[in-house]
Amino acid sequence: MMKRGIVWLLVTALMAAGGPVLAQPDSGLTEVYVMRTPPGVPAGMARLFFVDALTARTVTVDVSGDRFAIVGGYVLYEDPVTRTIYRAWPDGRVESHPFIQPAPETRRIDWVISADQQWIAWTLTNQTDSGLQTITTLARADGTQPRVILTDGPDTFMRVVPVALIADRFFFFDRQPQNVGDFFFYRQYAALHRLNLADPGAGPELLPFEPNCFCGGAVSANGQYFARLEQVSPAGGYDVRVWDLAAGVDVFARSLNVNYQAAGAVLVAEDGRRVVYSLASNLSIDSATSGRERFMLALVDAARGEQRQLIYNPLLVPLLPLAWTEDGSGVLLINPRQDGTWKIALDTGEVRQVAAATWLGRIGR
């Protein structure tokens, strides 16, 4: 099979040349990318790339969309203008999503997908006469086996925010005021919960030490490890606590001695031994016009209970952790403000761009 690095180089070259030749992917393993501002495409349109991992043959699809995520064999996204939910297939087909759509009273839809892409949970935040009500439904990627797993509210202003889904076993979520998260660059959480989906009689349980500060956090892909940032002071710095939820024990890593006031984009290794996250100072939430923004990446060694800076010269743009590389030696990074995919080597701190488009993930295994 063609190595992923070679596929990235080919994709970058094809994009620079003005776009790939259309072809039906044929290996059963497809790398998926998106460009939100592709050259030669009208404003507001994004371009999806479905790249065959063996041949690098590519199908492109131009869509009006955002919030892209891979579910099973397709890409799920929302049209930001009409708020309709769509799905795009590797052969270029695009259709309205058959079982996830807003109702007239829906104020927003949020979703999480399991690591194997076979399960999805989505939350409809609906406006009722008595306040906000959030209804969360679980189903397989093809829509089979649907069931409502959580109904919250009505509440005057609180809503459920999905955080992670571990197949049909656990659903992790936060409860926070409606729209408050929109005022933060990083995704922040107030009171994280876990719902045991295998026990029909079980109710949501608060995770250890919750509620906490309105700070970042994440769960490992297998649901066993939970990392939580804890702000030291408004001047900057974050302690990190990593919980083994199965054993009920935690490791505490004291803050780095750095003046970064914001942090988030937390990524937890499946074995719980490492956590990577981003920090920022002088942050402009809606743009980068100040010229004073600086970003840092930190690595937590949970075995030692220590943190260290992954880079020593601050980044001028936000490169946020997305996924571990296949051999675990590095982390893929993305910039939410521009197209592209980068990679950082954990041993050297070297950062290099590996694709002109943003990597979304793989279809097929």
C-alpha cells in the first residue's frame, strides 16, 4: 500500500496544478481532505478530495459546507446557509442526509462519531416554550439501530454539547450555557459527564473533579483515559490531570512556566501515556489581525507526571493537534483559519507542512 506521506505529496502537487483528474477510487482505502478556500471556486464553496490510497486517483466534490466529519463510508457536513445536513460519497454523489436534519424549532445540531466511524450520536438543541431542550440520538452510520439516549431540559439557557462517543458503549458530553462556547477560540467545557449506553437504567455521571474550570479536555479513542486542563491563573499556565477512568486513578502534571492565557485542542493517546495540547497568548478570537498572537504546543508525559514544550520558538499561527501518526512518533496539526495539514515530530519538535488541504481522515481500513 502507498505510504500516507507519498499520498500527501501527490495531493499537494495535484492541488498546486489546479486540481486532480477525476477518477473512481478503487483500492477500498480512501484518504479524505477538504479545502475551504480552493482556488478558482466561488466564495462560500469548499472542495472535498477523495484520494485512493493505492493509486492516488482522486474524486473532487465542490459543496457549500462546513463542520466536515467522516461517518462510515461518507463525509457528513452542514450547509451554513440553509442549515441542511448533507453527506458526500467517495464516488462524488451528494445527497441530503436521510436521518439527521434540523426541525423548525432546532437552534443547532452537534454530533460526535466513534473512532471506528461506525456509530454517530447527534444532539438537537430545540427551542420550546419552557426553554432549551436537547435530544441526543445514537445510531449506526447507516441510520440503523437508532435510539434516543438522552433528553435534557427544558432549561432556560443550558444545553448538552457532545464530546466523545465510544461505539455504542459510552457517550461523553458537557452541559454549558447556550452559545457561550462561541466566544472562545478553543473548545471549552464546564461539567463533563459520561453516560453508560450498555446499561439502559443508568443515568449520566459526572467525571472525576467535575464541574471544573471552563477549560479544555478530551477523552482517548477507547474511552478509558480522560485529560482535563486546569487553569493556574488568568496570567497563564495550565495544569493537566489525566484520569484512568477504569482504575479510578489520576496523574497530575504541573503547569509549564509560560505566560499563555488560553489553551485547548487536547489530544489523548489511546494508552493514556501522552497528551498534546495547544496554548495561546494575546489571542484574537475572530481573526489574526492583531499581529501579537503567539501559539505553543505542549506534551504531557503521564508516566512521569511532567509537561514539556514541544516547540521553543512560538508559532505565529494556530496549529492545533488533530490525530496521532500511525507509528505514534508525531501528531498531525491543522489550522482552523486556513487550509493545510502539518506534522510535528515529538522527539525533535520539527513542524512541516505535509498537505495543502486539511486532512479529514480515512474511509476504509
